[in-house]
Amino acid sequence: MIRIKLSLIIILCFGVKKMLAQNVELLGTVYSNGNVENIHVFNKTSNQYTITNQRGEFKVVAKLNDTLQFSSIQHTLKEIIITPKILNLKSIVITLEEQVNELDEVLVGNVLTGDLLSDVKNVKGKPPINFFDVGIPGYKGKIATQSERRLAEAGEFKPIMLVGLIGGGLPLNPIINGISGRTKMLKNRVKLEQKEALMQSIKARLGTLFFDAFPLDDNLKNDFFYFCSDDPLFTQSCANKPDFEILNFLKEKYEAYLNNQAINAK
């Protein structure tokens, strides 16, 4: 009888130990009143991450007692610890609360007393007038940068313009700028500015999450992002791409960056 009890205890201990060490792929779903796409799911124990799809679904590998962190700009940060029940079900359902930023009450302008004649006298300044107020058309699109405006003013030189040059009446500005190389220079400047803006956007939006999973000294983080932007495929791989694809690109560049650092240290 004692042998049987000892055997059961040994089997039980072995099963618990196996459960503790076993990695399981969990299928999860995030629910929220807000947008559930691109929510960051980070396994803080194993430094693995993933991102939810349009339906809030995700897959993540975890084991018993791992800590999963769910975060996004629109939601309150939430962490859960993997339990035996979650491992047995191989699924997890999370509900996130929308982030509400409450501001302290502020007083703007003069205090209104309710006495119309008195309040009118206290009002200072004139209301702004825009093109809608005066009934004229106005530009409502994206505001161009200084380099983009200069490129538009320089014009685009095309070989077909030479045909029109014979008959006269053709603006010479595009041709002169094309021959002098100014148009090419402005195009390169616009591309560099667009690449810089994209890099800074990725750094601000995904930098914290990425470096949680792939640590790097603070004095090297900015250099790392410039290293990524120097890649010829940077814009193609990151512009208008989902966060998951961008993070995969950063992961590949991270390994290359560490190799460069090791070579330079020799």
C-alpha cells in the first residue's frame, strides 16, 4: 500500500514538473468596446510577442506561470498569469478597458456672469475667419513640407517637352532644373525626409515594445533605428505595413546590428 502511494506521488510530481516546463501554443481573443486590431501581446517571461488581427485574435506560446501583457494606446495595460486551466484549454479570452484620459478642470477666457451686456464688454479679440466663412475654395489636403513644395515648383522634366520647345510657349523651369540636377536633388531630399519621418514614427510607436523583447543599451537605440532606415528595403518593408510585419523587419535588423557591433568591437 505504501509503495502504491509513493508511486502515485512520484507520478503526480512528475506530471506537475512536466506541466511547468511544457510550452503550449494558446489561441486567444481580445474583446473591447474599441478597436481590437494591433493590440500588443507580450510574454514577459519568454520575451516573445505577437499582435492581434482585425477580430482581436492571436496566437502565443506560453507555459505555466508565464506573464502575458496586453497593451495598446487605446486601452488600459493588463497582465495575466498563465494557469493550469488556461494550459489545459489551450485558449484564453481577455477583455480590455478603453483608456480614458481625464483632464483637470481648467478655466478658459473670461468668467461669464449671465448679464449679456456686461459679458459682451468683457469679450476680447475677434473670431478667426477661414475660407468657408467667405465662400471661397480652399485646400483641405495634407500640408506639404518645404522640400515637397520646392519640388513641385521645380516641375518635372520629361523628354516629350523638347518637342513642345520647338513651337515655343513651353515653361523652361522644368527643363533647366532637370539639366542642372536640381530636380533630382530635391527628389532625393524629399525621400530622405519621408524616410526620417517613417523611422521616427516607428520608433515612437513600437520602440518600447520592441526593446522589451530585444534589449539594447539606451545609447545604442537611436543608432539602431538609423541602421534600420539605411536598409534599401526599409520604406518598402515598413511604409503602410501592419505592426507585426514592421516588428519582424526590426527583429531581422536587430540580429544584423548586433553582428556589426561585435565586429566593430574587435
